[in-house]
Amino acid sequence: MITDADDEAETAEAGPKRDDDEGLLARLKRWEREARNHASDWREEARLCYDFVAGHQWASDDKRALIDQMRQPVTFNRTGPMVDAVIGAEILNRQEVQYAPREQGDVAVNELITAADTWARDLADTEDEESDAFADTVICGMGWTETRMDYSEDAEGRIIDDRVDALEMWWDPQARKRNLADRRYHIRGRWREKADLPKKWLAKLPGTTEAGNHSVDDMQTGWTGPMDDYEREDARAKEPADADKKRVWIRHFQWFELEPAWRIADPFKGEVTTVTKAELKEIGAMFIAQGMRPPKAVQIEVKRYYEAFLAGNVILDGKQPIEANQFTLHCITGKRDRNSNTWYGVVRSMLDPQRWGNKFFVQILHIINTAAKGGLMYERGALANPRKALEDWGKPDAAIELERGALVNGAVQEREAKNYPQGLDRLLQITFDSLPQVSGVNLEMLGLVERDQPGVLEAQRKKAGYAILAVFFDSLRRYRKMKGRTRLYFIQNYISDGRLIRIKGKDSTMRYVPLMKDRSLGTYDVIVDEAPMSPNQKEMVWQMMLGLMPMLTKLDVPPEVWTLMLEYSPLPSSVSSKINEIIGKAAEQPPPPDPKMVELQAKMQMDQQKNALDAAMAQQNLAQDQEKHAMAMAALEAKTQATVITAQIQQHSAEQKAALEMQKAAFMATLPKPQPSGKAA
């Protein structure tokens, strides 16, 4: 338990480390200086990669030298289509984000959360912003997006994902994990119009935007920082002198700090929860007041995320906690350069082949132009009009006037033309052929294979090409998981206000349901589909399903299976929805009777009627037998009763007869006995 004495001791110890404005500014400036030094070489290479993809592949010095020599700086942009092939693969195989519940009772809610995220992504065109950020990753090795709430178009608020220019970002030099997952901080710097700034920020700005007030250590030019030496002079238009007076360079810092927290067992809820120091003290005081022993607590460290805004040396908005308690700026990284600890895309490996291919072609063109004729050697006075003769010498139909005797005396001779350097064209071919080899984007992915080959072989080579580029798609998958946690916070806390959202039911029909806050709370895992391994993952799944359809038709599967399979069909969404609707209506109606089933049912009905008739006859016979048995039993009972009555009558008669005999005997006994005659005295 934390006591007041411990609290005071800890406060006194941490007092010098408190983030006052001066200490915060010093720390943020130190982070900015370290990040800018670390990313300076990467930013130069990133601008060069963007130039090559856009077709600006000649350095300003080389271009100027060619123009001075009356030579055309020709560009064959083969880098752009290869980058477009990788970006197109992501667009054709966009991944779906789902939310799986961790807690019991949230199983039915996850469909609502997933549908809410899909609905919010659709409103904000999030897929397009993510594709633009992925394009940045393929080109320069890093792509950024920002997740925020926007109320400008919808008063109720929308979750917005904005693509952020990679050259506006600086990051922690110590970060080494993919997507900078282990970064301590990152910085976004950009020009902002003063009219768009909050009033409290404008009040803190001095009256001028000179270098000592609002800029960083060096003056910024354009929208992405200082212009590099290699860039073209016409890369950016000249800005008016008062341009910097209308805007200011703003840096947005986000970072996390490890702060102490305590894990305790909540005796009321029966769960383990995390509390702060103040909450732990309140809980302890409450238990002591009730005469109970405070619960035991284990101290841990948790991440707390903060942000601040700077303009030069002015803190516009000081240290403020980020409500989502996580970064709102998320990064997609490409391949990592271990030695420099920076990230790069597929364009880096194509810079030299593309550059030398252009130079070889220009050189070959120059040799052909200059060696078409070997030149001319002539003696002074051999040409009637030397200037006109030199101008017309390269024309095949020109008539050149010579002085008399010049041809006979050999005063004019043609210089021998130089032979075309052997192998120069092969060098040109090697440089352009090496582009697919160094980048991993093979010709099958570009659809430029000119030879005849089996479709299975071409599909396998495409799959192998995407396996080489799997690191980019895997980073995109991890990025969607990281950003999905941020979007989940916004869904649960900002748009769960009862608004109607469009979700797809189990029958693939669209319906609107209210998104309530009590129905959206909970802890969820973010699940993202697998990275694509084919030019069109949806088409590959559909081809697999086509092989299963004959077997499924024999199994008489429910209509829901066909509805699910139609979602992967190459048909337009409107057509699939109508087919699903028809299947759903057909499933609600009873199917037409099968003749065999009708015959079987009739036979069964006849059997049932026969069985019923037999049962009725048996019941009737049983009733008759029971009636006969009852009559026989009644007769037997009557006979038995008559026998009993007869026996009783006979017994009664016998008893009466015996009684009479006894009475008669008794009477006779009372009579005087007669005297014998003849014996009297």
C-alpha cells in the first residue's frame, strides 16, 4: 500500500525530472535533432526514388551537360510500371479486418464491431488512403497514416484515416522492429496556414516567422523540407517573398512514457484490475474505513502516451495525454537496412540499372548520329563556299561545289567513319533486363512475357514473385492490426452513440442497426486476412471453389453456402447481391415435390390407412371379445350367486329343521312319561 510519506518521498525525488515547459522543450528538441540527423540520408534517397518513379531520372548536372552538347536526355521509365504492379497487387487483394472477442458474452457483439469498422472505413475511403501509404512503402520504404476524428463534414463525427507524406515524418533512431513497433517517439513536421490554426496557438506565436522564431534549425523549403543539391532547379516554383508570413512550420510530437501502476484483485468483481497510485490510495482508505485489510498490490510499469505541438522554440500545446493511449500515427515499413537502421523499398535496387540504361541509350544515339559520316578533310581553297559545303555535307541530295582540280589532286577527302563499338547494345540490354532480377518484380507479374508458356508455369512464377515481395504485404498486415486497435477505441468511445450503421446479415442482405455504447464495449483481438500470394486472391479462391461445386451440388448443401461462395465470385457486387437475394427468397419457399417422394408418400399414406383399418378391426374384435367375456363373466357370476343363494337357502332350511327338531325334542322331554300298565298295586 502507498502511504502519504512514500508519495511525498517519491515526489521529492522526481521533482527535478518534472516536465515543465523548459524541460519539455529541451527534450523534444533533442529528440528532433537526433531524428533529423538519423533520417537525413534516407530522406535524400527517398526524394530520389520518388523522382525515378515519376520519370525524373536525370540529375540536374548530367541533364545540363547533355543539353549543352546538343544531346537529348532520353528517359525510358521502366521503374514506374514495376512499382505500379506491386501497388496494383495490393489494390486487387485488399485485406479484411475483423474483431474477435476475448471476453465471454461478446461473441454476438463482434459482428457489430466488425460491421461498424467496415461502415466507417467505407465512409472515409480508408482503403484508398492505405493504398497510397503502401505505395510510399514500395517506393521509399516507409508509409504513414493518421487516424483521427473529423467533424467538418458530419456533425456526429467520422473516423478518418489520412495518408501522411513520408517526408513529413521523423522517428526514433533506436527503433528496429518492423513498422517501428518499438519506437519511443515520432515527429511530424509540416507547413500550416495561420488561418487554419487554433486561436490559442496564434496567441502564442510572435509577430514574425523568421528563422530564429518559428523555423527549425534550418529553413524549410517546399512542403517536405529543405531542397537537396541533386534536385532540379525547376523542381519547385519560386514563391512570393511574403509566403512564410502566411504559414508556419508546425511539429507534432507523440511519445510514450513508462509510468508506475498497480495490479490488484478486486474483491467486489472477482477480477484482477490495474489502478493508478491515486486510485490505489482511495481503495486502501476505503478498506481501512470499513475495518478491512487493504488488498495486496503488485507494482508494474505501463505505457502512457502523450503529444505536444511546437513551432520553432514555442510550445503551442504542451504535454497532453492521448485519449486512445496509443499512437494515432501508424507506419508501414519495407525492407530494413541493418547498418544504417533505415528502411527502403523496391526502387532502391532499380536506381542504378535504370540510370545506366538511360545513359547507354543516349550514348548509343550520340554515336550513331556523329558516326553516320566520317567527317571531311580538305585543303584550303579546295571548296568554292566552305561554309555552305560544311552545312550540306550531311545531306544525301546536296550538290557541293569544288574548285577546279580539287578532285583530281585529292584536295578533298572523306574521313573514315568510326566503327560502332561492339557490345554496347548488349550492355543496354543487360541493364534493362536486370531490373526484374534486382527488384523481384518478374515479367509475369507485369504481363509482359512475349514467349509462349503454360498457364500453370506463369501462375507459379507470379506466385514466386509475390513471395519475394511478401515482406511488404506482411508489414501491411501488421500495420492493419496496429491501426485496428486505434480504430476500435474510436468506435467504442466516439461513434457508439446510437447512430444507425449498415451491416450485412447472414443472408447477405443489408440492414441498419443502432450502434449503442453498452453493446460495443469489451476487449477484442484484431484479425487480418492472410497476405496475397497471387495477382488476384479473390479470383484464386473462386477457381478453387469451382472445383468443389460438383461435389457440393450432390450433397444438397443449404443456400447459405452458395451465398457465401458468391462473395468470392468475380461478378460485380450488385449482381452478386441480387443473386443472393433471389437465393434467399427461394430458400424461404418450399421446394417443388419430387415425383418419387410423392409416390412414396402416397404408398406410405395407403399403408397408414390399411394399418389404421386393421387396427380398427382389431379394436372392434377386441371389443366384441371383451363384451363376450363380460357376458360370460356376468353369467358365471349370476350362476355363482344363484349357487350361493341356493346353498344359503338350503343351509337356512337345514338350520330351521334342526331347530325344530331340537324344539320338538325339548318339548317331548317336558312331557310326563306314561306308567306301564299291569303293574299297579
